[in-house]
Amino acid sequence: MIDKIRDNCLDNLENTYASRLEVLVDEDRYDDARAIVSEMVVDDAEELEWTFIDDMSQFTDADIPHLHWSESE
């Protein structure tokens, strides 16, 4: 379950970056597009594991369906 959530987050992140890059390129704002790409890459290597901190909750997949989430304002 955690892997699915992580994959969904990465998909959303990639889609957001791709949409923004598309707008910038369409507007001939190449320097801005390069700046965003440089934020996605560390030391010339794209490392997706750097996107997330380690899970410190120690929840298991069996625990997740029983969690109750709430939003804070």
C-alpha cells in the first residue's frame, strides 16, 4: 500500500513538472524551464528516493486501513 501511495505521489509530481515545463517551452522561456529541470536533478543524477524522507511511522500495510486521517487548518 505504501508503495502505491509513493508511486501515485511520484506520478503527480512528474505530471506537475511536465505540465509546467510544457507551458514554459511553449512561451519560449527556456532558461526558466532549465532552472526547473535543474531542481529535479542532484549531481547530474535523478534520484527519486531523494524525494521522500524515510518512513519513521513503522506502520505496516496491515495498519494502514485502520488509520484515521484528518486535516489541520
